[in-house]
Amino acid sequence: MNLFFFYDDYTDFKDEAVTKQLRDIVLDALHNPHKIRPEGECIIGEIARQFWAHAIKSASLPSQCHFLETFDEYLHSVVVKALDREQGRRRSLDDYLKLRQYTAGLIPCLFIYEMGVDLPDEVFYHPVIMDLAECLSYLISIDNDMVSYNKEQAVGNEGHSMISIVMVELGLDISGAMAWAAHYHTEVQK
């Protein structure tokens, strides 16, 4: 799943147009894993191609479909994040959490658990499974945003940090926002 980390870090400083272009490269590589990547293309295309060429050797067809669908949603959410950053948009906490479910990238990661199973859509997209995945996305997002706050604000990504948003919306300082996030984490766990 290093593909996630590389893509996320690589797009952290890119505008919407470049992020869309990178998304298209990744999607093309995933849909054409046996196609040689064009010379001079960003390395992310080859990383995605190799990842998928290896993964499909042991992944069931339903798991491949689920991964491609949910990874596309993840890639799209990163484009939205880039547009927000480019426009200096700071989302409300509710809007941020809706987008963060996708930028967290959890649902495509379920692919690892599903690889060898012919899991039908009715199970994968069952409301209980989706609710559980949403809760897990929130928990991962809260943890990540707490840990990465310094990095995000240092590189100008504070618009996509729960801590920064809570500081502005609730008028809290950093410690207050961290305490709020820890409490919210506990509430989501229930």
C-alpha cells in the first residue's frame, strides 16, 4: 500500500490540474497493468502499474473491482483536496469529515483482506460494513490529523487538518483542539 503514501505525499504540494493529471496516470496504470508506461511519465505511473500487476495475480475478481472503484473515489478526493488548497478553502468540520472519509484511504485498503475471497457487492457494500468503515475512517483520520498537525501546518496544508479546523470553528488553541479531537475519538469508538 506504499502507493497510497507515495501518491498522498507527492500530491501534497500540487495544484488541482497536476493532481488530476497524476490521478489519470494512476488510473490508466491500474486499468492497463501490462502496458509499458510512456517515457518521461511521472514515476507514480510505474509504481501503480507494478503494484497492480502483482496484486491481480492473487486477487479475486470482485476484490479487484472493489479496489478499483474505491481507489478511484480516493484519487478523486485528493483532487478535491488539491483544489481546496489551491483556492485557500477551509471547510467546515462537517464538510471536512465527509471528504476525509475518502482522503483517509481506508476503504480501498480493505482490498488486502478481501483479496482471496469472492465477496459479492451485497456484502462489501452492506450498510453495516459501510458504517463500520466510516467509523474506522473517522478514527484513522482523527489519529492521523493529531499526529501530522505540525507537518501539515508547516507545509501550508492546515486547511485539511481537523486540528486547524477545530481551532478556528471552536476558538480553541492547539492543546484545546487536541483534547477535543481525543474526546471525539472516544465518542466515535462508542
